[in-house]
Amino acid sequence: KAGVTQTPRYLIKTRGQQVTLSCSPISGHRSVSWYQQTPGQGLQFLFEYFSETQRNKGNFPGRFSGRQFSNSRSEMNVSTLELGDSALYLCASSFEFSYNEQFFGPGTRLTVL
Amino acid sequence: AQTVTQSQPEMSVQEAETVTLSCTYDTSESDYYLFWYKQPPSRQMILVIRQEAYKQQNATENRFSVNFQKAAKSFSLKISDSQLGDAAMYFCALTGANSKLTFGKGITLSVRP
């Protein structure tokens, strides 16, 4: 089975712009989660989607949003980018919601100038 | 709220030797899963081992094993016969009913040839 894929792998944006990141889960996986990784804050949970519904949300401002499509692919969007949004964004998929190990994609490295 | 604590930021081990990485956690849930993830310089997060809280037997995957002490809320990872390829950042993580992964700060493991 192919693993979790994320596009693009690298992105450079300027403050105030918006960005959309994409994630394709492992075939058959219905749950997709997003995490932000920074040197200062470590790995922080953004949100999780299961069967096109957001089931869980982390403590991030409303500028961060996401969605999931019927084929389980997911996108996350960050509007009005700030310098502090520079991070590695990791997507993870699992077969079910709850009590499942999550398999991670390679991440999207976002740099905000 | 769930918390995961990895108090050692760095460790070093001689090739072929054994090393133990420590992790403590806290959760109010009675059913949960614990994981160790490895993140090499490529930044790809790789699942190393998982432990279901309801299982008393410690999980083992080849050279990797855990010491799960439920009462003490301790979950350490032992790497036997360390190899150069084991050099990476290791994260301890916890998940429960809401599927969100809570990560520790991570520990950087270096392997001396």
C-alpha cells in the first residue's frame, strides 16, 4: 500500500497570504489528522477529520481550517499568514477514529517571510 | 487533559550497546494507547512500537521493546544492539477515545560508531 502523501513538500509565502496544504491518506483509512511541528512548541494537534466530519480540534485560531472529501483526502488552509506559522505540517491517517495508531506523511515545510 | 513528559532532551549510545529512553504520561482515561515514534533527519515520522493500556505484556518489535508500568504511568523504550540508523529524534505519544495524539517534547538519540 502506498503511504500517506502530502503536497506540496515545501512552500514559501509572505505574511498576509493564505495557503492550502493537501494530504492523501493510506488507502482504506478514513481518519486524517493534522499536526504542526515547531522547534519551540513541538508537535501540536490541529484537527482531525473522520468521514468528512471534523471530530476534534486543537487550540489554534480560526485562521486554521480544514476539510475532508468523500475519498478521505484532506486539505488544511491557513489564512492571513503570520511569521509564527512557519512550521512543518504533518498529516497522519488511521483506519478508524479512536484507539488507532496513526501513520504520518513526509510533511509540508511552510516558511512565512 | 493528557500530558506526556520526556525529561531527557538528548542521549548518546555506543553502536551495538543498549539504550533506554524514558517517558511518563498522565491521562484520566482508563483505556488508551501509547506509542513511540522515530523522526530521522528526513522528518518522516515512523511508528516504532505501540502498547495498549489494557495489555499487561510489554510490546516487542525486533530490537525495540517497552517497559510499561501502568500504575507508575511510565512507558520507556529499550533499543538493543543499537545501530547507526537508530540515530533520530524519538517521541513518546498517547492517544485515547478522541483519537488525538499527545506528544512529548522528544529526545535526540545519537549513536557513536
